[in-house]
Amino acid sequence: MSLSFSSTSLSFTESSFSLPRPTHQCSNFHTITYASNSFRSVTSVGGSTFCRRFRGFKLWILDRLNFQPMKQQPNCRNHFNNDMETEVSGSDSSHVPDGDSKVTSSTESPSLLQTIPLTTPMDVSREPSLCIAVIGATGELARGKIFPALFALYYSGFLPENVAIFGYSRKNMTDEDLRSIIASTLTCRVDHQQDCGDKLEAFLDRTHYVNGGYDNKHGMSLLQDRMEQIEGRSKANRIFYLSVPQEALLDVASCLASGAQTQNGWNRIIIEKPFGFDALSSQRLTQYLLSKFEENQLYRIDHLLGRNLIENLTVLRFANLVFEPLWSRTYIDNVQVILSEDLAVHPGRYFGGYGIIRDIVHSHILQTIALLAMEPPVSLDGEDIRNEKVKVLRSIRKLEPKDVILGQYKASSRDKVDKILDGPTPTYFAAALYIDNARWDGVPFLVKTGLGLIKHQMEIRIQFRPVPGNVYQDCIGHNTDRATNELILRDVPDEAILVRVNNKVPGLGLQLDSSELNLLYKDKYNVEVPDSYEHLLLDVIDGDNHLFMRSDELAAAWNILTPIMNEIDKNNISVELYELGGRGPVGAYYLWAKQGVRWVED
């Protein structure tokens, strides 16, 4: 930038707008005379006096160009004013032009700072602040999962240092009350024990409570005020975790949209399943949410999708040449998705109203199949992955009663299970799904999921077709099914990747055996696997939405399951009882046999 005078042209570089330089840099200036038509004054000054007036002139330029200091320093305002007072002391006759080209005394030069908002945060170059509000902060989910996951992220360094955590509920509590509740559930990781107490105290200091009362509109305005106190005027991002019952979701979402969103950053809304009770209620809920928020703001969370197994599906497929060429009907005979819970899991009131289809199958099972079966995305961007997932879901054939087995465990009073079930609410679901596209035509995707079974198990089994014209057929023996090649992706009980291959038994004879090449995570990786809520919350912070259902995915999943749910409502599908702690309904074995698939029991 250049300022031209009638007799002198002074060039100012970017460095000229820095803090005042020491006086000795102006020691060569003894007497300088300048004239300006705009100033209409002629002044003769000494070297040191010129430097002081020159600094005041620079401040005037900064003021006019709205330059702000780049980073706030401790006691920045007092330090800055003291420097100015030191620089202008002893000066009584300098002339610095104001906005109207008037001549101003140098003793008034501090007044030039009045147009610079020193009372507001001036650290505009720092990272945006992040506020995370847990709506329903005193509920079981928040206490047992959400707050511990947030602390684990903070402890491991995945939350920004200027993060603030807010708890919001109807209870009359204080910040200290909330901190006491949270502290009772927090633990430090096994592999991170350093400074645990300090980290815990720092996290709790960043935790605040807002009593929303029974008027969410007023409550959200209180939350907004508390957030603004923390954020100041710097750029601010916000995450709202709606850990509330379904009947309260619409009111909370509406009040949040109008009263608590930041206008100086992004807002992201986390919604817990179930995402509606059926296709119609889900559609209405989606339409309402999209009238308040943009699609990219909504994160429909299912904690089962945060498991390492699910995240690893696309890595195995698209990062390994050995698997991707085989990933089609040409080589794969069937795919089995298995999720069973043991006696330690009991339904509770929520499950009694929704059942296993709405709770597990609609989101977790169908999303797992979509990730397994989708075409390669054009990139790892969340929208590109979700585009491919929704194509798979739209290609899944609508279920028919003959392809579905439903069950409900029968429990006695001595089983110590909180059995709150609404009539024939299914606690077990088995089905054969088919994807009608070129890659998977005719390949059954067999699903088996239930509660109160013999063990907790979560795995995906991909069984390959037999070797055409196998010359070793006679060496395999009678049970040719056991010679089938398999890829087994296991999450529970021990996370592992297993590949079942045929191998010659050592010795003089020619005998084949089916052996497993195994990768056990606990043997290979000496790290603690993060909780699924940690994984998904970090994805929300990073804006990675590929594990969260988009609205069109939601609708496509309901289209698959709606025919079966209608048949259940009409009592056209019987619910088979099975023993608590058993292997589930016998009908599931027949369903597997009808598809020509061997039921695997380890």
C-alpha cells in the first residue's frame, strides 16, 4: 500500500502494520518536513517525536482498515494500552488525521482505539470452539455411554482444547451435581494412565449444566446463552446429541432449531434409534426434521455400526486385491450375518415396544449387508459411500413370510430377566434376503439375530462355492460341506479375521483337512479397542457420515421390512417360542436347509 503526499511518497509494506518498533530505528531522522493537501498542515518534528506520531498514524490506518490483532495474549488489553501510554507520553503537539481529515492532538491518540472492540474476543485466528450438548443428560444412555465416550475422546486428545460439554435435562441441578454424576462413570483407558486425575478434573471443569424445565423453548434459550458465554464472538461449532424418548423428539428438535443453533459455525444433530415405528411414522419424522435442518446436519446413530468389524468391511474389500475379484455371485455361495445376545442382555421398556426388527434389523443388519454388497464408491467421502449403500437397499427383494422365522424367548420367574414384552413382540429374527442386481443375483444373505441365546456372538461368514471339477474330491471325505472355503469376520467373542482353506495333513498319506488362517486382533495388536460410541462421536466431529443413515436409506430399509411387519400385525406369521439361553427357534435350521446352506455351530 502506498500513501502519496505532495512532496513525499511513503510506501508501507505488510510488515508496517506490526507492533511499534524501537525508537532507535528512527535515529537517522533529525528533522522531517512534510506537507499534504488532504491534511492542510505543515509540521516540523524531531526524530523521536516523528516516531511516536508515525505509530499513532499506523494505528489510525489499522482502525480504518479494520485490522485486528491475530491472537489474544494474556491481559492483552491492559498490555496494549500501557504500551500506548508509554509511547505517547511527553507528546503534546502531534497531528494525526481522523476520519474527517481533522487534525488531532497526539495526547488523544489512545482514543483512536475506541473504535476497535477491545472488550470482545480478539483471537479470531484460533481454532473454532466446539460445544457439545447432551439433551437428556441424566438418562441412562447419557450417563453410561455418551459422557464416558466424550471423556475418552478428550483424554486421548481427540477433542479440541477449547471444547465445552453441556448437559441439558428437566431436573433441577447445578453444574457440580452433573459433574458428580458424570465422574461416577468415568474411567481412564488401560493404555493411557498418565495424568488421569488431571485430565478428569479438566474435563469436568469444561462440563456445564442447563435446567431446561418443562418448556423446551425457554430451556433452549438458556442453553444458547450459556454456550455464547463460553464461545464469546469467535467462530463456534455445535453438536447436539438428542438422547430423548421418541415422544419428546419433535418438540426438542423444533425448539433446538429455532433457539440454540449457532450462526457462526456448523450445527450437527445426533438422533438415537429407532427412526420411527413404521414406514409412515418414519416418513413423517423425516419430513419434519428436514423442515428444521439440512440433511447433512442429521446424524442418525446406531452404536452397533461403530464396531471395528463394520469399519473394516470396506477396507478388506477395496484395499485387498485377493478379495475384491471374488466378491460376486460367481464365487460366493452365500453370506451369513449373525448377531446373538446372551442372558446378560434384557429388553427393558423400549425394546418391548419396538421389538428386534425395528431395533436391530432395520438399521444394523441392513446397513451391514449394504456395506458388504455395495459397489466400489468413487471416493471415501461419506456421501459417495451412502450413494452406493442406498442402491443396495433399493435392490433388496421385499421379504415374504416363507423366508422369515420369528421367535420369542420364554422366561420363568427364576430367570431374573426384566421381561417387558408387548404381546408377540419378536426377540428373534431369521431371514433369507436376496439382492436383485447383476453382482448378487441368486446369492442368499442369511440373517440370524436374537436375544436370550446361548452366547454373545457377532460375525459375518462368507462361504465360497465349491471348486469346479475338484480333483481332490475323494481325499476330502464324506462331509464335503466342511471343505468349503470361508472368510469369517468376527467381532465377538474375540475379534478376528479367519480364512478357512483346505490343506494337506502332514504325513505319508494324502488326506485333506479344513484349516483356518487366523488373525486374532488381541495377539496382533496390543491396543485397546475403543467403544463404538467413541468411534461414532469422533465421526460426527470430523463430519464423516458414512456410518449414519441418510433419509433415503431410511425409507429404503422400511420398504424391505414393511410387508413382514404388516403380516405380524395381522397375526399371519406365528412367533415361535424358544428356551431362554438356548439356540433359538428350530424353524431357523429348516430355513437354512431350504436355502441349501449348512448351519454353522462352533
